[in-house]
Amino acid sequence: MAVIAFIGLGNMGSGMAANLIKAGHTVRAFDLNKDAVALLEQKGATPATDLRNAVTDADVVVTMLPAGQHVRGVYLDDGGVLELAKPDAILIDCSTIDVDSARAVADKASAAGFAFVDAPVSGGVAAAEGGTLTFMVGGPEEAFAKAEPILSNMGKAVIRAGDAGAGQAAKICNNMLLGIHMIGTCEAMNLALKLGLDPQNFYDIASQASGQSWSLTSYCPVPGPVPAAPSNRDYVPGFAAPMMLKDLNLAMQTSKSAGVNIPMGEKAQTIYDAFVDQGGEAMDFSGVIKWLAGEMK
């Protein structure tokens, strides 16, 4: 079993770190939120007072941070991971960030002799807690081989997407598709209701027809058909709407730098921006059905 420094204990990171503890690893937990550290300590983590205390002599460093600037700072600043980690440590960043930041950190880590991968996740809070995440991994094959056993303790699927930054690229594309699908699912459900269809009946039809999608069958945005969906908990996240907006903003940023036209992605970004601005900031991203129905003020 490994000694793992886990940096970043938000809604996703806390569940992921808890699964590493369940797998028998020694987890040194660090976050600026002391309450989050204390909660994980109750599950068996060793609390770290600072980054140095967490990283020094750890076999593995896992980071789950809000944005590219935070990842760059934690790894590259004076007193950061690249300065503190032991030479044979495996470095795994599970944050969802821009491709350029992921590649910049990967380049510096490689130059310093570290095995580093970007490994963003898909699945949301429930999957983080249940250990059923999907990891999209970017990095050299040798680094992937070292990181894969650790990631497997937190997920059901660990897939190498390519070299450095490829994990972030796959995550951005996947979540843009998810955002578009959810809006389409919500529009269809709203129209079905207005036309007098029973939501369960329409679900039974669409889930077996060409309109089937993950947004419908695993995360149905109307209460009833999928009991585990946030729609049955008044849209308590799940996957918070501001996080979807963040991912769509990354898709817009990346598409511009790549010179790719994404009109549906752009429209989805506009819709989620309005939804978050008009009261959806604390809701699951599937709650956009309420904005589309004109129920947000």
C-alpha cells in the first residue's frame, strides 16, 4: 500500500480520498478548508498541516483543485509539489483545467524527472463517493502504468486518452456533449409535458427509442423515472450547474485556440450562464429544465 498525499478536499476530492483509505492506503489530507480535513480524518486520513507536511516522502501525490491557476501554483511555485516530492513519486492531477495549464505542468514535471498524468474525472459526487468514476488520462504510457492502479481504487474505468493534456481535452469534449445532451433532454421533457404526455410514459418510450441518452436514462431531469437522479432531491447537486458552466467555458476557450466551430457548445454555454446567473448557482446542472420552462426569476 502507498502513502498518498491528497490535495483538495472539495465535494469530489473528499469522496475520492475516502476510497483510497478504504483501499488500504495511508492518505495525508490537505486542504485550506480545515473542516474538510477534519471530516476526512474521521474516515481514517492523516491530517496535513501544510503542503510540505502532506507531500514530503509520499509515494503518490493526487491533486483535485478548482482551476488551472491553482494547479500551476501547487505544482510549480516555490515550495510546491515539484520541489517537495521525492524523486520517484507518482504525480496525478485530477482537476478539470485548461489543456495549456495541464501541458505546462506536465512539461515541468517531466523535466524534473517525475511521472505525471492529468486525469480528470466524470461521474459526479455520487460516483466519487461510490468509487465508480471514469478517469480520462493524459501522459506517457509509463506514467499511466504507474498511476492506473491508484486511479482504479477510485473509479470503474481508467482510460488513457493520449499524451500530456489529452485527459483534459477528452474531459472538455465529453462535458460539452453532456451539457448539450442535457439541454436537449430538458427541452423534450418540457414539450412532452405541455403536450399532455405522462413523464414516466414518455421516459419509457424515449429510453427505448432513438432519443435515448445518458442524460435521460441515468440522470432524468424530471422527478420519478430515475429515483437516484437529482430531480428527485429538488436538484441538489450531483454535478453543480456552476461546474458545468466552468467546463463549457473551457470548451469555448479551447475551441477558439483550436480554430473549431462549436455552435451548439456555444449555445449551451449561454444557457448555463443565464441559468446560474438567475438562481441556479446552488442547483444540479439538470435543474436547467426549470430555467428552460421559464420557472427561474
